[in-house]
Amino acid sequence: MRASLLTRAGAAAAAGAMALTGAVVTAGDATTVHRLPTHLGIAKRHATEHHHRITLIGGELRSRRVPLKGKTVYLDGRLPGHKWVVVGHEATSRRGLVAFPVDPKITARYKLVYKGSPNFRPSTSRVVTVKGK
């Protein structure tokens, strides 16, 4: 079949634009990527370190009951009347566990945050309160 001059010019312009930008959109690319759900649990435990009582904030990152290893989990803290701030960050162990020692002077609230990845959704734990000394 013969194509009109206008059709050929449009096809050439589209091919040139795709070559420059590398953008090709197909029906399969229009759908969103499915990221697996995550769950971030939190617990606090009291411990003694060199005759000094501290509190450990522990967490467990899982996706569908499978531990996620090597993922960065952030500990966010908040004092009364202030905003949430990042207190620390740790990579999860091979069992998906993290632990943060805390020793607040006044009562503070803490939560664990996983910011997600291309394969896993973000997750935030519940908030725990640690009483000050």
C-alpha cells in the first residue's frame, strides 16, 4: 500500500523523537508496577548496659511472612511539642531484625519507618512511648 506524504512525514518525526528520548509506550507499560506489601513491627525492651539501664527499640521487617534482609529502616523520634525527626538508621539482619538503643531524658515517642524500594511498599510501625529518666 502506498502511504501519503503526510503519513510518512509523521512516522519519521515520531521515530526521530523516540530515538532521541528513548521513550516507547506500549499497552503493557501503561500499568503500574506491583510492589509487594511490607509489615514493620516494633517492640521495646529494657536492658542494662554497664550498670546503666537503657531501652532497646526493636523491629522486624517482613513481606508476606518472609523476612527482608539488608533493607534500611529508620528510627524516628518525637519529643512533646516537636515534629518527628530521624534519630538513626540501620540495615536489617538476615532475619529482618533491627535494634536501636535509646535513653531519653524526658518522655519521647518512637516509630520505625521503611521508605520502600522498587519491589516493596513503604511501611511504618505503630508508635511506642519511652518514659524519660
